[in-house]
Amino acid sequence: MNGTEEAVFVGSRNEPETPYLALFPQPAVARWIRINPQTWYWNGTICLRAEVLGCPLPDPDNVWQHLSDKLSGSKDNLDFRHHNYKEVRKLMKAVNEECPRITRIYTIGKSYTGLKMYVMEISDNPGKHELGEPEFRYVAGMHGNEVVGRELVLNLMQYICREFRRGNPRIVRLVTTTRIHLLPSMNPDGYETAFEKGSELAGWALGRYSYEWVDMNHNFPDLNNIMWDAKENDTEMVKTANHYIPIPEYYTKEDAFVTPETRAVISWMQDIPFVLSANLHGGELVVTYPFDCTRDWAPQENTPTADDSFFRWLATVYASTNLVMANPDRRICHSEDFQQHNNVINGGAWHTVPGSMNDFSYMHTNCFEVTVELSCDKFPHASELPTEWENNKESLLVYMEQVHRGIKGVVRDKMTKKGIADAIVKVEDLDHDIRSAADGDYWRLLNPGEYKVTVWAEGYFPSMRRCSVGTEARPTVCDFILIKTPRQSMNEILAKGGRLPQDLQLKLRALRLRKLRVSTKAINQRREHSRKARGTRFARAPRPLTPLA
């Protein structure tokens, strides 16, 4: 990022020997420059990623300004303190009153003890899904004692509100093109337990679990092994679903060991067509991406999804813009040095997590989700919160902007022009499909490249087109028009008690004749093949011996 704009310098594409000179629009004082080669493509093509961390130098003649910046840790005038349940409600209400035109507060359910799970929606048209506008979410506080994410989400809603009012072009663009949902506490019961002790006395696990002592990041349905088992047992791979895998029956029973908080989040996911999400945790400094669960529950094993390259991009976007993760001189949190992985790692390669929210989100909905481990200290002192905000502010914003990568469009019926819900969008060579939302709009996150996309829906002929994704942080629009099959049109008319129009009758008659010709031709070919086979057997049969006269 160069200020509020993304800086992409075009390098050598077809002439590897020709040097290219790229200049920043304005000179910058750089703290460090890191050349970080990456590859996002299946054929191993290298992208030379150069990261320049440049900062304006403080005025050496103004000592007081320098000291005040150091003491505060942030120039943003936000509410930097730990907020319990009542204080969260007050803060969210204050933000809503300050920016009523772009904010809305709603609840998705209650915790075991009855605490409401509040969500702040930020949009230029809150309360409504707008056609073509992607839905984004941040979820914090799944583990109640990992509090940095909770406070960052509260800071973020304050920051977006105030910067929108100031006319910050980056924030205005984000709010007007994205519907943002912020859940500061998925586990309010656990947080209240940890908050009572405070940052100095809260233990490593105190408040981590739900009131029923459940780790919610193991409480979602394990769809991974359902999919893998189905693929192993299915002789025809195309019949095995690679997306929208249904929740198993045992999980939906009333006596299933599922927390009310988990059920609320699942219902939330099913109600809103989320495209991108991040699950904010604490206790480490790394970004993990699916799959979290390994095959056969191996303790550690790299277990990539079909969208592994894009997930690595998402994780790298957050990690490389986080001021602590990107610092090569930082200390490691515990025993694992994630610097060797550029602070990103496949979840299964770190440790297996059956029933994670990341995996469930990817396999049961259209939403891509990563987990961000934000800090070494799960419950830092309130005086450290301004610094935590500065460390993560750019990461939180730039990650949200990734919801506009790839392709998007609307799938419509040719005759009615209405959107078609649940149309399947398939990208060639990517074994993970998505589906259109209720209004027919869809979003498919993809890295730059050329893609062959096929869309089909029940009762319609499939449609295919090629879609090109560029390096710009905006989606390529790829709309699809589907034509109903004659049989589907006939069924709909007859169901309403109507008469078939003459043109449809002719189409159906032509279709029946075509099928009759094809089947007749196939029968004749089989008969001809059988006749020739019999003739060959007779020709090869030995002649009977005749007696000599």
C-alpha cells in the first residue's frame, strides 16, 4: 500500500532480460525493504514481491510530540480499554448514534447464560443485502480469554464510523462497496469469566471454553472426513459434493453436544451469503488457513484445499501488513518460529483441529475464512491496546479489501430476467464450487489469471464463458444468462394449469424426435455390430470333413 492506494509495479513479463525501473510517486524513508518471492500459480511461476515499510520521521525539534506519540501508542482517538458485556453494548450504541446512516446493531442469538451476541453491521444501506455487494465478517472472542480481537473489532467499528464522516476515500469506498459484519464476542460467557480476574491474573485457559466447558473451535460439524470418505467410496468422483456439504443428522438433534453460541453462528452463516471472513484469536503470531483438520486425524500434516493458492494469498496479505508479524527482529512467542513460514501456515500443518469454524465455513457455505493469531499475550494490559491497534489497523483494512478479488456477477433467467438462486458456479481445474445467493448474485474469490467458468442450475441448460482476473483490487464482472430446458418450462406451465404454447410444443416434439433418432441410431449400430460379430464367427468355424468316395 502506498498511502491509501495499492502500489503494483509491473515487472518483466515476456522479456526476462529487460530491466524495469519502478519509482514511488513520492520519495519515502524506508525502515526496511524485504524481497519476498512468492508463487500463487500451479505451474510455479514466481511473483517477485517487494515489501517496503516506509514511515514519516518525527520532527526532531518537537520533543513533546515525539513523547506523546510514544506514550499513547496510537494517534487515533479510540476507546482503548477492556470492555465487559455492558460496556460493549454502550460502545456499540454510541457508534450507532454517531453514524446512524451506515450502522445497525442486531443479535444472532444468546449464550448459555443468556448474554446476547451482538453484531455491528456497517454499510451504506444497513439491513439489506444489495445485489452484487459482497458480505464480509470478522468474528472475535471464540475463546473468551483471547481478548485482543474483541478490542480490535470494537476499535474498528469506531474507526470506520469516524473516518467515514471525515470523508476518508479509502473508508468511504469500503463502506459503499461492502456490507461489513463485526461480531466482537462469540463467547461472551467465557470473556466475563476472564474479565473478572483481569489481565494480570487470568490464566492460559481461564475463560477459553464456553460455560459448558466446550472449545467452540472444535464444536462445528466435521465435514472434512464426510467429504473425504465419500470421495474414497465413490467410483464416480463427479457425484461427490465438493461444496455445500450438508450437516450430518446426528449434529442437528436436540441432545447433540453443541453450544447455543455455535448454533447461533451456523444459523448466521446460513442466513447471509458471506464471501470472506477472519476468525480472530490470540496466544501466537501467525495466520492459519484451511484445512485445519488433517486426513485420518494425523497430528500434523499439510492438508490443502482446492483453493490453497488463494488462501495463502489471504494469509500473506494479513501477515505481511501486520507490523509485528512482518518485523524480522521480533521475538518468537513460545517455542515455534513462524518467521520461517513468513508467518503463515496451513492449519493442519500446525496441528489438526476437527470441527473448526474455518473448515465448516469453506465446505458448508461460500465463505473463505482464515484464523489470525494476533498476539503472544492473550490478555494484555489495557495500556498495550493502542499499540495492538496500530500493529493490526492496516491488516484489518487490507484484508477486508480482498473480498473484491476474483469474479462476481448475476445468474439470470433469460425469459424473466430474474436472478436464479442456488446456481452452481464451477471453475475449471478447481475442485470447489460455489452457489449463487437468493437474488442470483455470486462472488468467486480467485487469484489473477484466465479461467473457464461454467454455471448450471436445475431445469436449465449450462452456460460457459471465460473470465479474466487482473491484478487490480476489484472484481471482474461475469454475468450469466441461463435458458430453461423445454421439459422444465412444460412442467412449470402444467403445474399452474396452463396450456403449452405452440412454439414450446414444437420444441418438445423436435426434442423427442432428436432423442428418437439418437436412440434408433444406437440400436442400429448395436445390431450391425452384433451381425458382423456373428458373421465373423461363422466364417472362422472349421468346415466338416467329407468322406472319400
